[in-house]
Amino acid sequence: MNHLQAMRVFLKVAEAGSFGRAAAGLDLSNAVVTRYVALLETHLNTRLLNRTTRSVSLTEAGQTYAQGCKAVLEQIEAIESAISNSSIDPSGTLRVAASASFSLLGLTPLLRAYRKSFPNVKLRLTLLHRPVDLVEEGFDVGIVVPRLVNSGTLINRPLFTLTPVVVASPGYLAEHGTPARPAALARHAFLAPSSDIHGPTWSFTSASGVSEDVALDPCYAVNNSQMLRQAALSGMGITVLPESHVADDIETGALIRLLPGFAIRDADKEVSLVYPGRRHVSAKTRSFVDFALAYFRHVPPAAAQIQAAPHA
């Protein structure tokens, strides 16, 4: 028995829910498809499929085996694709989607370094305020929070995590005072991301594990993190931004971090590289993915000046 072929045939039957449809999709006869599945069941000494006159369905063992087959076959395809693409010089146009909350200042160092290493690849960057379907919209790769991607089968490679902090300018605090607890924020001018990004209630947890929820009515709301940062720097009020966004401002004293004994609950956001499944990944996409992963291993988000809104 060709074990890999048998796994491919079985997986096709499982996905199609029919021996006939699987046979047609694989350009094989029904008899051959049936025999491959029978050989697998004999080899495993277990029933993988429940058969009726009209359809087939997976047994519990079949479900487990189908998941394993898919993982194994995808891994083999990834290895073969990597070998196949290793001899091809990345070239062409790479279409990149990124959350609009990533500023050009933050992305430019990465893109500049990539272009220096791969001059034959042309970059087309699109900044988005909305969820994106990479496949439907023709993007090769995205730099986003995975939950904002609608596409089905995608590879998700984490880059870094954004942790939000509460900040305000020294001038604002000198005039209005410094809040000692989250509840005190309600008495201050609050600069917020727009309501479609974050609701009015903010949840904090102290170092001892005590929770505190605060409903805040912002005096200013905007869907752009750079605008929030500028508003805080100008002394308009208190805001919440990713720590990497304001690390330099905190270091220079332009902004003061507030409530250091409290963390904003469930607010850390993982930023990932996402791209369509492992099958036939192009050399340009593979080169960008590998380059970006290596880049962020050596350049922390703060140093790279990655700037993202609290939801990004």
C-alpha cells in the first residue's frame, strides 16, 4: 500500500463525504478509492467511515485520523515547497495588508530592510481600518491581529505582543492631578479610541489580583493611535496606548505612565504574520515571512517603532 496516497484518498473521501465525489476529484475509479480506504482500515484495525447507500460519515477514530492526515500532508507539502522554492530568486509584486493603526514610521524600517535584501520584489502596502479577507482581496501576507482576518485556511506566525499602558503629559498632570486608582480616571479628561475599537468600560487588575471596572465617557475619541498620542502629548488628557508606541515618550519624560500597579485586563494583543495556507507558497511570500520573523526576533517592537492602536 502506498501509505501517503492512501492518506490523501481517505482525506478526500472525508472532506467530500462521498466515495464517488472523492474519486471524481482525484481522477480515480470508485473501486480504487474504496480499496485504499479498506486497506487503511485493515492496517489500522479500525473502522474509519460509516457507510450508507447515499453517503459516508467519519467515525470518532476517523475524525482523529483525518486531522492527523491533514497535518502530516500539510507538513510534507511545506517541506517540498521550501525545497522547490529555495532555488528560485524571490521576485514580482508582494501585496501586504496591515492594520491602519500601524504607522508608516513603524513599518518602514522593516520594509526598507527587506527591499535591501530582496531588490527584485516590489512592495504594495495597503493599510486597512477593517477586517480583511486575504485570499478574496488578493493579498499575499498580512501584518495584523489574527481575529481581524476573515479568510479561512491561513498560517499564523506570531510576531510580538502589544501591552497597553495608561499615560498622560506632565503638564496635564500638574494641572489636574495624578489618579492613584482606576476609578479616579472618571474624574479626568479621557482620550479614547473610537467606540468601534473599545467600549466605554475598562477593566483593571491590581498586582494582588483585585479587579476594578471603570466606565469612562471620553472627551475626545479617534480611530487612530498616532492622533491619540499627539493629543496626550499636547496635554488634552489621559489615554491608553501600547507600551511600545510610547516607550520613547516615557523614557524622555514627554509622557508619564500612570497606574503602574494595575494591568488592563484581557487587553494584550498578539500581532502576527498571516498568509494563505502552506500549499504552493511563493518564493516572494516565503522570503518576506522568514525575513519579518527574523527581523522581529532581533528588533523589539519599541525599537522598531511599531505603533498600533489598542485594538490593533
